[in-house]
Amino acid sequence: MTSYTEQLAQRLSDAPPRRKGERTRARLELACAEVLARVGFHAMRISDITAAAGVSEGLFYSYFSDKRDISLAVLGGFLEALQDTGAFPSDLPREPFAVIRHTNLGWIRNVQANAGLMRCVFQLTDEEPEFGALVHATNRDWYERVARSVLRNHPAGAADPAAALFAACALGGMMDDLMRRLVVYPDAAFVDFLTTEAPGDEALAEALAVVWLRVLYPALAPPAGLAPLASALAALGQGGAEATAVRPRRPAGTRRRP
């Protein structure tokens, strides 16, 4: 998974705009993305952007009014890029659990690759009403896409549209908060907990897929052979020896994090 700054750099290298002015604007936006990812919006100076782009500060004002103007342009493009999940692998089954797991894994890796830019998105969502409205609209579009998928995957009339949309919003908010605590503003205790309980991106995506499946497709059972945390979640509430036998015993002296 490449970062958005790498995508911008690759695009500028492989298919540079024909007009000089457009190439200069693209260089400035790439430089801004790099500085935002490294130091954040508040610490960024226009001189940082122009130095990274190799242009004068005077030239900067031919394209953007201030650092807020260019930051909103860059982060708007970043939000759009986040919605592109790419082609679904042809070797994966087209069934709900596989699709959810694949999508969750992509989101986890996207946030990891763009932690600095995600931090800026969270900051400016709070501080810039216009940008906050764009973020909410982008999220709403994604939730509606998920809800429509849920409705298609249930028999006609079996799923209530409002319930599907609410569930998508709630689960999407869970994903945002989880990645905020794990990557963007790391919560040391939570990071330590997941390092032990769901080591690796695949294990985390699989555990989250079980939660999504339970909410959106409660009649479907997760596949067998899941990683330990995902297996324990699949067995949660099922009772009996099956639930307690899923997880391996902890070595003596180890302690479970809350």
C-alpha cells in the first residue's frame, strides 16, 4: 500500500501535466502533502512548502492564497483517493465475509501509510467547517455504499434500509476511532493489547470482519480456521466448551490488558 504522497509523486513523474503552470501547481501540492505528513498543518510554513517544491515564495501566491488554501486542496484530493478501494482480487470469493475482510485490510493499511495526513484530516475537520462538511459527506457516501451492498446481499425486503445505513455508520465510526487510537494518535495500552491479541494487519482485519458480519449478516457463520481473536469473537456468546476452547491458554505470569 503506497502513501498518497507517493501516489502524487508517481503521477507527476509518469504523467506530468503538459502546461508549465499546472506542473508547478502539482509540485506545490506534492510538497504540501509531504510537509503535512511530516509536521502537520499547524507547524507547516509556506516556506517549508516552497523549499520542498523548489520554487520561490512569491510564486506560491500565484496558485494559492495561504497554507490553508493549499492544505484543503491537498486533503480534499486525499479524501477522494481514500474512497478508491481498487479492484477486488479475482482469487477471493465474492461472499460477505471475504469482501469485508479485504476492505477492512485495505483501510487499515491505508491509514498506516498515511498517518500524518489522517491526523491533518482530523484536525481540520474540527477547525474548518467547510472541510468538515466535505469529510462528513465523503463518509456518508461510503456508508450509503455499504448499506446498498447489505441490501443487495439480503433477500428482498429482509433488511430495513434505515437499519442497514445506521449499522454502516456505527461500524464505520468504530473503524475510524480504532485506527485513530492505533495509528494516528497511538494509545500505548491499546497498541500493546492488539500487538498481543491480533498481531499483524491480517489478524486485525479478520477480527473486525467478524464484528461486521455479526451486525450486518447475523445469519451467516464466519469461516473456519480464523486467527485466535477472530475465532474467539466468532464463538462469543455461543457458550459451552467451544467458546472457552478457542483461545490458547496464556503462559503463567502473563497479564491481560483491558
